[in-house]
Amino acid sequence: MNQLGKSTVVASIAQIVMVVAGHQVPAIASLFAIGGMGISAIAGWAALRGQTASLGAAAGQGAIAGAVCAAIGIAVSVALGDVPASLLALGTGSSAVTGLIGGVIGRRR
């Protein structure tokens, strides 16, 4: 598995852990937005960390890592009844942007 795949899997697990913990602890649930986007930014960074990539490639791969892990986490949260299904599109899009930023920061120039 390549670096993008590994970072996406690890970030997806982190998103699921956060969502399940938030299902049990309301204080954690109140941090879903910032926590989820933070995890997505780190996923984007990890996907490109140390790799030579063009700005466009880094942005694209970072966005993929951020969006995929967020979509998985949000889908679990929707299934648990903690957030509305309408959040899937907004949350995934927001996390794609933070993953993109992470990817651009993580790339080697």
C-alpha cells in the first residue's frame, strides 16, 4: 500500500475512534468539526510527507486523503444518529480543503 493509502486508512480509523467516543461523551461530540478537519489536515500532510510532488498533485492527493477519511467518519456518525445526513456533503467538502492544505504543506519541493 502506498503512502496515500496508508495515511487514509490510519486517518479513517482516527475519525471512527473520534466519532464512537463522541457518541458516548458529549464533550467530544462538541469537537467533531474541528477534530475531524484536524484529522483530515494531518491525513493530507501524512499522504505527502517527504514526497516530491507538484503543487497540483500534492493538493489533489491531500484532498483525497482528507475527504475519504472524513466521509467514512461522518457516515459512521450518521449511522449512530449523532449528526444529520446533510452533514455528509458539507463535512466531506470542508475536510477535503483541510486535507488539501495538509498535502501542500507536507510535500517536498
